[in-house]
Amino acid sequence: MPGTDPLEAARLVVGELPELPHLPELPERGTAAGRIARGAMLLADLHVDWQPAGWRLVPRPGTEERRARDLLARDLDAFQEVAGDVTGPVKVQTAGPWTLAAGLELPRGDKVLRDPGAVRDLGVALAEGLVAHVRDLRRRLAATTLLVQLDEPALPRVLAGRLPTASGFGALPAPDEAAAVARLRDVTDAVTSAGGVPVFSCIGDRPPIDVLAAGGARALAVDATALTEADDDAIGRWVEGGGWLLLGLVPPVAADPPASPATLAEPARARWRRLGFDPRQLADVAVATPTTGLAGVSPAQARVAMTAAREVGRVLAEAPEGGR
């Protein structure tokens, strides 16, 4: 979300998305509020510090870690004040294990991703930390369903072996698929055991949907406007396996003139028609969202995007003309 005031952001989210509010992230506050720092704050018994090359694992907490923890605590307090009485579903999010492994450095340099043992330890620490996080949220919130979204924007590049080494002259080795799934499972199993519902978010071209499905999440968040017909079979398997979809259909900044909700909903409906699914069931398994995060846009633009997502969701719930 845009801005730096967690209370203002929480009020905006709950006001515009009362049926599925989420804990806002405010990265405009600096590196200590970014995705990697936020995820690192949930690592049990591991510490990080900001270095010239980025976030690095260190033996003891430093100034930037203390700042990151303070920002997260303020965000949770603000969200509890505004959304504590919401009884419907609520969503929180953090970096997933592979995106953290790609974004954190080992104590002696280079990414955690280089060392399979360190990746495994990182996943275990994240799983343990998420159990505590979910239990804390359960104490704070009245929500009947707690969706825990694991952001994995780096996963496609991790699996393709396209992440550069620290020197920039080589690429970090890609894990095999079984290891990729196992690390995802470590975390989703932990979330489920704590009473949360795990969600994967992989925004961009060609998300590895089958790997994510094997990783144990109940829902998948994707940019529906970036998917192609080549993704149809994987999406079909996901839905047939009982998975839900958070479909990015609304651009963060509206066009001029803005597209109608029916126009924005069409990529989802067109895919549904190609897959041969009952169009009346689309709204049962899919939620409309912005195509990407709203940090970097103005609060007014964020409000417009969230309102549009809610309107597109209503369109998805309508029976198409002619029953198709």
C-alpha cells in the first residue's frame, strides 16, 4: 500500500475491502519495511542486518532489524485496532521461503540460495516463526478464516537458474523440483497446523503453478492479465484439485477513460470458457484483486483500484448472458 501511516492504511483497506481486508505493507518507509525485511522478522532464532549488498544473516540483531521489528509491531497494532472485530476472512502476507533464500545473504556473502542446507534451515525457521505469527494473529483478531499469503515472486527465476551470483559472473544453481516442493511444504504445513489457510502469490509471466500446487497451498494469487493460453491446463488442474484463485484483474492505475468492470473481468471469464467450467461457479473459487501491489501509487489511486476490484468481483458473481 502507499503511504507511511499504518493506521490510515488499515482504515483504507478495511473500508474499501470489508469482505476480505488484509494487513497493509508500507514499503515507502524504507528498507526495514520491505518484503525481505518483513519476512525475515518471522524467522525463528535467526537475525539479519542491512549491508551494502542487501540483507544478510548475522549472529545477533542490529539496528535495522530492531527497526523492522518495531515497524511490524506498529502495523499489527494498527490493524488490530481497525480490523480486530472483523469476523469474516482476513489476509496477511510475507515472503515465501524461496524468495527469502534469493533475497538474503549468508554471513560470509552470496545468497542463501547457494547452500541447500541453509535453504532448508531457513525454511524451518520461517515455518516455526509463522506458527507463532498465526497464533498471535488469532489472539488479536476475531476473523473466522486467516489467509496467510506467501509471496514467491522470485520462484520462477529460482527454478530456471536465472538468479545471478554475488559477483554477477554466474548464476545460482536451480534446486530440483522435489526440493522446491519440500521447502514450500515445510511452510504450508506449518501454517495449516496453526489454523491458517496457506496462499501462494506468484505475480508475473508463467508462474510455476504445478510446483505451487504440489507445495500445499489452498489458494493461488496470480496476475490474470499476464497469463496466456499455455497456462490454461495448469489453472484447470488447480481448480479441479479444489484450489481457489485470487485473480489479478485490475491495474493499479486506472486507464483514462477507465475500463468497465465487465471489461476487466473478461480475461477470467474467457479462460473459464476455454476450460469448459460451469460459468456459474467462477465466483465460488475466484476473487478479483489488483494485478500487483499498490505501493508507489497515490492513496486516491489505491482506493480506485480496490473499489474496482470489488466491482469486478460482483461481475464475476453474475450469471453471464446466455449462461456462458
